[in-house]
Amino acid sequence: MIKPLALTMLALMSASVAAADTPATLMAHFAQQAGSPVLALSAARGETLYRSEHPGHAGTSVSCASCHTANPKQPGRTRVNKRIEPLAPAANPQRFTDAAKVEKWFRRNCQDVLQRECNAQEKGDFIAWLSQLK
Ligand code: HEC
């Protein structure tokens, strides 16, 4: 029978595994998925992805900055005016530390803005840009 202490240890261990992602490990992961070296990721392309406007609903235009604001170190707003914590790790150290969360929101927001999923290179570029903001 497993003792409660052992269970606690196991829980702690798996918690630390789940929290092991960082912007750097996620960039390495997406670069590998894209089949290119991490150094080939481009912060400049990441910024373009963030700022470029795409046709939205009813003649409006939409970009990542629509919700995350022109300055990703600032808090953003959803369409129903709910606060979004800043996206840049410099302002919010929780960002890009949970691969499942990152994948979930890339899927949802890229679909929303670009009407398609972002590819691995775009995801890597996006994190490359945000994580070098000071
Ligand atoms: C309609 C509003 C909206 C737009 C537009 C939007 N986002 Fe977001 N984004 C959110 C919300 C809401 C969250 C989740 C709440 C949170 O994490 O604070 C989020 C979270 C994220 C996260 C999670 C990061 C992490 O580690 O916590 C990523 C990645 C992300 N967005 C990428 C994008 C990209 C890329 C675009 C543009 C293609 C974009 N978002 C456009 C609302 C938006």
C-alpha cells in the first residue's frame, strides 16, 4: 500500500514536472517541430504576427493586439471587457510556463484572428518576440 507521504511526494514531483516549461523550452519545442534551429526563430516575424490586422466580423479588423493591446506588457481586455493579464513574461512571469495552456490559447486565438491555426514556426517566433521584451 502506498503511504500518504509517498503520495504527497508523487504529487509534488508531478507538479514540478508540469511547471517545467519556460519560454526557452517552448521555443526549442516549436523550433524542433518546425524542423529549424532555435536561432532561426525571428522576433521580428513574431511582432508582425502580433500586430498584423485581419478581417474580423462585420467589417471590423482584428489582430492579437486587439485583446492583448499594442503593448503586451500592459493588461488587455476581451471582447466582453474582461481583464487579461499581460502577455509578455517581463510583466507576467506566469506566461509561457505551461505547454498545454500555451497550445490551447494559440489554437483558439489564431483560429479567431487568422481563421486558421498558427504553425510551429509562428508560435516559436511569437514567443521569441514576447520573451525578449524588457
Ligand atoms: C478575443 C481576444 C483575444 C485575441 C484577439 C487574442 N487573444 Fe490571446 N488570449 C486571450 C485570452 C482571453 C487569453 C487567456 C487568458 C489569459 O491567459 O490571461 C489569451 C491567452 C493567450 C496565450 C496564452 C499564453 C500563456 O502562456 O498564458 C497565448 C499564447 C495567446 N493568447 C496568443 C494569442 C495570439 C497569437 C493572438 C493573435 C493571433 C491572440 N492571442 C489574440 C484573448 C485573445
